[in-house]
Amino acid sequence: MQEIQIHTKVFAYDNTSDPDFKYESLLRDAKSALSKSFSPYSGFRVSSAALLGNGEVVTGANQENASYPLCLCAEMVTVSAVSSRYPGQPIVALAITVEHSGKKLETPVSPCGACRQTILEFENRQGSPMRIILQGDGGPIYELESARALLPLSFDGDSL
Ligand code: THU
């Protein structure tokens, strides 16, 4: 038997004014996009902003449906919009934020499993790392060096 340890490196910043934090503007764009969320059922607004290789920023937010399983996560909306509007452009960084109508979320909320798989597929396709920036409703900011860090032991197309 052999024990394999998998480590995830997370850079944690107390706030956006930390001089080492480079994505203040992208995070601001993600927060502005919270207004695009349609989430009357959960009251949980999620939005994300993708910084592309060409400098463009594409944002998206979660879109819910009275038939709950049809809900679209913010990350999927954003990544799909990037593929449609700027095919072939890499996502250099993806900032994700949340806001809850019922409570203040002061720790960063991470993407769900399905979104991790979607983001990782995009990263694998572009062949370069995508920084992931997470912040709740204020509070600390987490930064990961790549989507791969979000999903260790991932499934990918090489197995097919
Ligand atoms: N949601 C996202 O937009 N992204 C995630 O990674 C997790 C969940 C949305 C889906 C639904 O509209 C609401 O959050 C509550 O699950």
C-alpha cells in the first residue's frame, strides 16, 4: 500500500487592497454581474467574470427555472458565453462571487462539482492555466493557480 497525498495551493488575501492581488478589477466586474442573476427560488446569486487572452471580460450569472433541475450555474453561463462570443480565446482568469438574500457569506464559495468539470474541460482545451478567484460577500479572497487545483483526480477526455 502506498499513500498518495494531493495538495491544493490556495493564495488567501484579506482584501482586494493587498498589493499582491492582481484581479481587483475582474472581481469588481464579477460583482457587477450579480445583478444579472435570475435566482428567485434560491435567493442565491452567483456571478463570474472571465478575463480573456485578448483583454476582453465576459460575465455571466446563474439563471434559475421553476423546474429546479433546469437551473444554470453562473460559471457554465460565463464559460459558454466565452466559447460562443470569442471562440478560441483562452480564459486567463475567472473570478466567481456570490450574494445571498438571506445571509452574509463571508467565506469564499467554491464552484459546484459540475462547474469544476466544465471549467477544467475549458482549461484543458486552451492548454494554459486559468487562475480562479473566489470571494463571498466581502471577506477574504482565495486564488488558485489553475482549474486543475479545483478538481484533483479529474475525469477527462483522455480516458475515452
Ligand atoms: N450555483 C451556481 O451558479 N454556481 C455554482 O457553482 C453552485 C450553484 C447556483 C445554482 C442555483 O441557481 C443556486 O446557485 C443555488 O444552488
